[in-house]
Amino acid sequence: MSPISFDHCVIHVSDWERSNAFYRDVIGAEILRNGAGFVYRIGAAQLNCHGPGLNPTPVARLPVPPGGSDLCFTWAGPITDAIAHLETRKVAIELGPVPRFGRGGPGTSVYFRDPDGSLLEFISYSA
């Protein structure tokens, strides 16, 4: 067993209020203030956010711009429930449902975007 596990990654947002509302209401994140910015806790993982008013260091050689992320979240239940959840929140589905292979093996996914345009995915492993 590896002593290494995933802890967090960084996304870049262009508007704190808009992103905080989206990640809270659509993704179900716990929003925590972190200095002048925020972090989003989702299950056992965390998204650290770079955004307005921050000058983080160090950063990647080519820092991801707002809208430049591609993230997948596990949906605990049938994909039809994820679709209904997105429709209720008026979030357009870009693709899906489609078969995909994720951390849990074969699943079914739907794709949509956050307010900055980052590609997000809900994957369901429910039969």
C-alpha cells in the first residue's frame, strides 16, 4: 500500500461570490475562508482556489486560468438523479449520460461547466 494519497488540487476562479454559490449549491462543497480567498471541501478532497485579490506562490509553470480545469465528482446514486439535480439548478448538461471509466471502474457520466467554463463531470457507479 502506497504512503501517498490525494489531498487537494487548485482551480482558478474569476469571481468569488459566483463561484462560491455554484460550488456550494451545485457541487455541495463546504465553503471555507482561507485568508483573502476560499477553499472548497468536497467529501475527502479539497479544491484550493486562486482568484481575485490573491497572489499565491509558488504556482505551476503554466498556471491554469479561470475556466481551464477539468474535474470529476462521484455522484452517489443513479445518474438520472444527477441530471435532475443539474436541471433543478438550471445547469446545462453538455454531454451525457455516457459510459466512462473512473476511480470506481465503469460508470455513467454527465458533463457540465462551472461559471468560468471549467469542465465538470458527475460520474455514477450505480447500476
